[in-house]
Amino acid sequence: MSINEIQDEIIEEFSAFDDWMDRYSLLIDLGNDLPAFPDELRTPQNIIDGCQSTVWIDAQVETNGNIITFRGDADAILVKGMVALLIRVLSGHTAQEIADADLYFIDAIGLREHLSPTRSNGLLAMVRQMRLYAKACTEMAKAMTS
């Protein structure tokens, strides 16, 4: 499934709710559904700088090509839901697809306008770091096969 198809799916899911309290509940549920994040990955290098909460994101490149897989967690339930959305959209794609992605779902579901400025900055920091991780993973994989 393409990044845009996943974003469209998310927009459809969130559009089922008119009330932002219901949308927040959906976001929290998505965060609660994230797989457990291994303790050994809760390292300073996996912490996203610029987030009000503590957010950990790890990226790995799959051996069958340049496909990047993300895992993540956060210590705040709402932020954990944002991590879950970003992982859902970006994981399973190449670094180039991730770099080129226009993440329009963030505005389309009204997320940015319903976040505090610090949470919004944190969301942008997560996106920026996930793109950097994807690029670094791909470069590392290329170096290992050369």
C-alpha cells in the first residue's frame, strides 16, 4: 500500500468522528495498539529532540531491499498515538518514498490545529527525524553491501 493510500485510509477513519474528543480517543487507542518497544532501544540516540514528551523511535532497513521499518514509543498517551500514525504511514517504504512523502493527513484530519504549539513542533521533529533515520539506514545498508 502506498504512503498516500495509507494517509487516505487514516483520513477516512478520523472523518467518522466530528467531535475532537472522539478523535483524541482514536489517537489514544492507536497508541495503545503499538507493539511493545524493547527496553534496550530506549537509548539517548533513539530519543527525538524537540518533543515535549520523551519519544523514542528506532529505524531498521530490511535485508530484502531498501525498505525501512520503524518502531516507537512515547511517555505521553496522545503523543504515543501520533507516533503510531507516523509509523503506520512511513514504515514499510523506501527512504526515497519517505523523503518525498507529502504528509497531508496531518492537516486533513485537523491534528496540527488541535495540538499545542509545543506538541506541533514535536510532531514536526518526529517527521524530520524519521526521514533522517530512513536516509541513514539506507546509506548504512549500501555501505555494508559494497
